[in-house]
Amino acid sequence: GMQSHLQALLSLYKLFCPDMVTIALPGKMKTYFKNSEGPWKAAISAVRRRIQANSPALQPLLLGTTHPQSRKRKWNAQVFIPASSAYRSNLEEYREKKHGSLYSTDESFPVEQLQTFSQLLQNIHRLEFPSQMGSVLTNPLLLHYMNCIKDESIYLRLYYWMGQTLQEECTWCVADNSQYEEEFKDFLEAIYKTECFLQEGFSSSEEFLYKSLPLWDGFCCRSQVLKLVSWIPLSSFSEMKSHLYDPLAQLFFTSSLYFKCSVLESLKELLQNWLNWLAVNSDSESDS
């Protein structure tokens, strides 16, 4: 039979090479593989500190005479859309080669040039998602494309990236991340806006809430967390009671009136989203 650690290994194969794994895998599973970039990041930080200590030009950074530079951001309001994995040629060479034939059918259309909805319609069969799936969150055209093709591998790539980022960047679960609360707020807000656009909640967002709500103080990123709560997919009552209602109840009875009203408003929106989902699915079943 299927064992959890084997399922986790197969999910990695299915993430990077979807054609190699044809069996269906559960959407929720325990994280068995930690981020492999940890040793590399530690080595790079050590080299950077050594260079800063030996370079007179960088001494002002150590003395505090200038503002410290922010860490490399994984997201921002203007996320750069990277080239898709299949688009390897230089962009300028591509422009010279096509000679005005923007909609040629024999090669893929680069996502960097996707600017309008009409371009999306004319090239929808020649588009490829960018290699960095996180950039999809801030691009409505790619979200439309994602909503149309319903490719499981695309959702798996996005869910895996999002789940890892949420787990590693959560400001109340990682001690040294408290100074980046505003950045984490922006990230949660981007996820919420994407869920509103697609009219469905992400399973990685649901898993993040279930794991982090018992550790949440009810204050950090309050608005964004409660917004994400309103898009949790419909599941069994026993699961939601232990993972959602019980942690919220502990905060509910010990918090201010404003927090109580915010929780009730979030649960009301959650119920409305469930009813809308049930109505849409009942209509589609009756049509079929």
C-alpha cells in the first residue's frame, strides 16, 4: 500500500516531471523534505560577512551610518515575470527573428510580452507558465490562463512553492522574521486577492492556517489571516473543529470586542463562499 513518505517522494517527482507519475496523489500530506537551500544560504552569508569585514568600502554598513539593505525579496508589488522554462533564447534575438510575426504558431509565446487580454486569447495555445510560479499571483492574465487550462501540474507547482514560502516566512513561527512583518502581510494579501480572483481557496493556504493558528497571537497580520480563513475549502466538521474553530475559540473568548466582530465577519464570509461553491457545483452537476 501507499506509505506517506513514498507519497511525499512521488509528489516531488510529479512536481518536476508530471509525465513520470500517472497515479493520483492526495492534495494534503505531511512535509518530509525540508528546504535544501539552507546550507547554501549559510555559506553565502558567511562569505558576505567575511568580504564586508575585509573591505574598507563596506565599513559604513557595519558602523550603521547607512540604512541596512533589505534581504532579497521573494515577492513585491511588481513581481518580475521570468521566462518560461522552454523559452531559452534571448528576448532581443527573438524579436529580431520574428520580424513582426508576433502570432506565429510554430513557437511558444513569451510571457514577458503578454500585456493585453486580446494577446492572451490569440496565444492561449502557445503560452507556457513562467519557471517561477510565484509570479503568477500578481498577473491577472496568467491567472485567467491558469483558470482555463486546469492542469494539475501547474497547481502542484504553485501550491508547493506557496506552501514552502508560507512555512518559512511566517512571522510568528520563525523567531528571526519579526522585522519582516509588513513584507509577510503583503504576501498574505496577494494570496487573498488571488483566491478572490479565482473564487477558490488554495490548499497550501489552508494547511498553513491549520498549522499556524494554534501558535497565532490574534494580533500579527490579523486582517490578512482572517481574510484567508474566509476562503478555506469545505471539509469535514471534525477536521475544521480541531484545526480552525478550537484555536479561534481560545482567542475569541480572551480578546477584544473588535477581534470578536472580525472573527464573526470572517466566518460569515466563509459560509457565503461555501454556499456559492455549492450552488455552482450543483448547477454544473444538473447540467451534466
